[in-house]
Amino acid sequence: MNSGRIFGMALLGAVLGTAAIGAAQAADPPLKVGLLEDVSGDLAFMGMPKLHGSQLAVEEINKSGGILGRQIELIHLDPQGDNARYQEFGRRLLNRDKVDVLIGGITSASREALRPIVDRTSTPYFYTNQYEGGVCDASMVSMGAVPEQQFSTLIPWMVQKFGKKVYVIAADYNFGQISAEWNRKIMKDLGGEVVGEEFIPLGVSQFAQTIQNIQKAKPDWLLTINVGAAQDSFFEQAAAANLNLPMGSSIKVMLGFEHKRFKPPALNNMHATANWFEEIDTPEANDFKKRWHAKFPDELYINDMGYNAYNALYMYKALVEKAKSTKLEDMRKVIATGDACIDAPEGKVCIDPKSQHTSHRMRLISVGPKHEVTVEKDYGTIQPYWLGEIGCDLTKKNDKDQYTPSHLPSKS
Amino acid sequence: MSAELFSLFYQFADVFAFLILSAAGLAIVFGMMGVINMAHGEFIMCGAYVTVGLVNLGVPLPIAQILAALTAGIIGMIVELLIVRRFYKRPLDSLLATWGLSLIVTQSMLLIVGSAVRGIGTPEGSFAIGGYTFSTYRLVLFGCAVAVLAGLYIIFMKTRFGVIARATMQNAAMAKALGARTGRIYSISFGIGTALAGLCGALYAPTMTLIPTMGATFVVESFVTVVIGGANVLLGTAPAAVFLAMIRMALNASYGQIIGQIGMLFAVILIIRVLPEGLSSVLVRRGR
């Protein structure tokens, strides 16, 4: 009997001990990562890889011990491409769920809708798309490529190879308008000529008139910064009308994988500068692609936004672990040292202290008649230098503004 | 000069075809039955997806397109039987019911088929006039739009079904009293309407990106055409499409797509302000 009682006590002790260990773990709650990505609506085909990239990174980080020993809890909401929902869900994640970091947004319109809400909190926000550049805001870290990495490489190359006359087709919202402004500035510096610019309302899918306007203007090449599934119909219709002009873009191929969605040769002769495209053939990139496709076998294409979304979580991990804190101000102290770097599948990328944008290894790619992708030129690592040059310095002053070539910081 | 003239015609034909093909189905369902079918865009999407699916299975494009239109028509008749029929006396509720259907279908397609489907490519063929090159397929679309109008004219003006259908439209109770099976008339009319929506999707499928929400790109144009056209398909929708196509073509050519779209919608506001019953109210009155 006695031995039985002792055994019972031991068992009780063991149970309590386990409970105590459980309690110790519960005292270290998971880090909450708020994610806003469209997985329904018009941009779902681009947003889906962003969700997948985030899920893959969270799974990998959790398996290897989390961040500072804490697991990550991913809270994803689907704003369905609606900017008002971005704001509503953004408030919900920041104020109710009290997330430690907010990630996401596809269009520049959704980012600008979110930014004022993020700015009222002390939560860091990661924007993971390539975009038109210029946001100088201490709350935001930009993981994607910007015009000095994409347009300052692509446009001179296109001018040299195809000629000085360009026609621009752009989506009619802040991304398209500001990207077109960048093109005007760079073309002017190169002595080129913008023979036409057409801004297209989102959702427009018929381009017969645009195609004729282009033929009337007789450009040497086209800059296509049209956005969304409806506007992408341009490529099919231009090919059917035998327009046959070289094209350049900052968002085609690696972002919208039009070369996978359209039947060849609709995307023939398209050129783009990218920090990531699935056809990159390096050991690190191949390893990354293998892990991705193992988890998501049905993925049509790993696009650059999905890749940047994956990197964002690793960058967040690096910042938190170096700062030994999840507070934005402590993380920004790490960024200010210039030592906020990770080894990404494209190579080493670092956050620039002045602008909080990311350096990237840029390559110029072209699409052939069978939609095969070729690397035309490797630019190596390019810093996001433009904001720093025009006077944005987040280590000294938080402007909370977006600058463009025609809207520069006032000199004070 | 002749190149410029042809270009004007081609652009007009292109916008006209888009308006007629996207609006015809909606106009029939609205004109015949007074039902505003908010799932119209989803029947267009259905036509497009069936076409691409069949072409990928090796079916020749024109046959795939006809089968896609028939599929949309049959699904439409099933939807009429299960849902729309219950709402004939409650037009506002039918609007809500079809809208709900539209949301369910879009989201289900996203979950089942995925967010994007690879396109099939436009049938080859282009020709050059002056400095311009044109896609032959766009003229085929124009031909189809004219054929749809001619077909509707024959069905509704020259057949026995058409006579009974028009009688049902004017006074359903009296038609029923005279022995017309109005329930079947409604079912067939709804089927014709959704088959035309499916045909629109089938015809535009090769020229577009296929995503579950693609119907939405047709919906604005189809609704404004029906709204300013009024309840009569032949005397309303067709003149409305001619009128809107002229405005849009002229503005697109001179000022680009943004002004083209703004101008078209502005014209719509003006017309419904002056003619609340739509263009057909004037034309039908003249005809009497």
C-alpha cells in the first residue's frame, strides 16, 4: 500500500511538473504576425503566392525554434482588393489583435490606405511589393525593388537596344502615374522622347483603340505598366493585332507571370528588371524553389511578391534577434547601424538606414517567342539610393511622406 | 485616308460588339421578365471557362464556344427553376438572390479552379491597312454581335414562341388565361438570356485573362446599355449600343480610355435624366 502511495505521489509530482513546464511556455506567448493579402478578388492570382510565401517562412522559422525562442502565430485576413477593407482589417489587427508586426498590401493604393493607420501606432509595417518608390516613413520597411533598381537599369538598356521613342500604357492610379513620371524623367536625361502616354482605368479589358493609338504614334518600344487581370488582356489583343513591338516593364513576368498565363507568343520580346523570378538558376534559389513547391505543389509560379513576402519574415526575425526586442524603436536602432542583412535566395540583401528600403541583386530578363526567359544582363547589387540622395534620412527625421521626381522634400 | 476611315469603323464595331454581346442576355432577362440578374457576369465567366476547358481537351474553338453557350443556357434554366422562379413577384428580392448567387459562384470558382487559368490564345489572323494592323478575330466578334441581334429578331418576331413570349411580357395573366404556359416561357427566356451571356464569355475567352471575377469587367457596360436602352431588346439595347459605341469610340480616339469611360457614363446619366424609361420608350412610341 505504502509503495503504492509513494508511486501515486510521484505520479502527481510528474503531472504537476509537466504542468509547470507548460505554464513556463505559456508565459512566453507567440509573436503575432498580422498579414493582409488579397486571396480573392481581381488580384487573387498575385496575392496567393504572397500568402504562401508567408506561410512557408513561418513554418520554417517555427520548426527551427521561432524568433527569440517564441513561436510565430500568423493571422491572415483577406481584404479582397478593397482599400476600405484594408483599413478596416488593418485597424482590427493593430488595435484588437495587437499584432507585433504588420505585413502586406498589394497595390500602392492599398499601402497608402494603410500607412496613416500604421503611423498612429508603434507597430512596424513591412511592404513586400516592388513599387514606384519614394515612401520615407519610419514605420515602414520596404522589401521590394524600387525605380532606381528597376527603371534606371531597364530604360537606358531599352533605349540603347531599341531606340529613343517610347509609348507608355499605365494603370490609372498612384503606381502607374508615378512610374510614368519616373519614365519621363529618365527618358529626358537620356535625350529620348515619350511619344505617347495612356492611362487606363482599372478593370478595362478592351484595347483595340489603344493598339491603334500606339501604331499612330510609331514608338520604338512600349513601357507596359498596366495592372490586374483585366488590363493584362492588352497582351493577347496586341499579339492578335500583330503589334509586334519590344516591351519593357517593372511588373510583368516576375510579378504577374503573364508568360505562364498567356499562350505564347503573346509576351514575346518583353523585358523586365527583377530581383527575383522563378527561372533564376543558382543553388540557393533552386533549394528555395524546391521547398516552396514541396509545400505548394499547385503553385503556377513563385512570383517576386511571394518571394519578398517570404524574405520579410526572415528580415523581421533578423531585426528582432539583433535588437533582442520586438519594439519598433529598438529594431530601427539595428537598421541605423546598416547591419540589417539576411542571406536571401537571391543573395545577401540589406536594409538601407536612410530610407528603410532593401538592396537587391538586379537582373534584366527577356521573354522569347516560346515564353522562355533569358537573363540579358546582371547588374549585381543595387542600393535603394534615391531617397537618401534627395534628403530623406529616417535616422534623423521621420517625414511620413511619399516623394516623387516632381515632389521632393522641401529644403529646411 | 481610307485607312483612317476603316480604323474608325473598326473601333466602332469593336465597342459595339462588346456592348451588344455583354448586354443582350441581361436585356432579355430584364425586358421579358423584369428580373435584374446580378449573376449575369458569372454566366459570362461560365461561358469563358467552359470554352477554355473544352479547347484544352482538344475540342475545336467554334464548337467549344457553342457548347459553352448551351451549358450556360442549361445552367440558367436550372437556376431559374431552383431560385429565380420563387421571386417573380418580388423583383427586389430577386436582385438580392442573384447577387448572392454571384458571390457564391465567384468564390467557389476561386476555391475549386484556382486564381488564374492559362489562356488559349486568340485565333491567328491579322491584316494591315495603311500604317495599322488589325486582328481579324475582332471583326468576327462584330459579326457575332450582328448575328445575335438578327437571331433575336427572328425568334421574337417570326416564331410562334416569340408571339407567345411577347404576349406574356405584355400581360402575363391574360396570356395564361388564353392558355399560354407562362412558366415555361419564363424558363426558356431565362435560358436564352444566360446562353447569350455564356456566348459573350465564350467569344471573349480567347482574348482575355481568365480569373473568377472576370465577369465584372463586362457588367458595368452591360448594365448601362440595358438601363439607357429600356425594356425592349431590339428597339432599346441595339440603338443604345450604337449610341454609346459612337461616344466611346470618339472620346477614346481623341482623349484616351479614361475620358472615354467618363464620357460614356456621363452620357448615360444625361439620357436617364431626360428619358427615364430609356431610348426604347421613344422608339416604341414612334413605331405605334
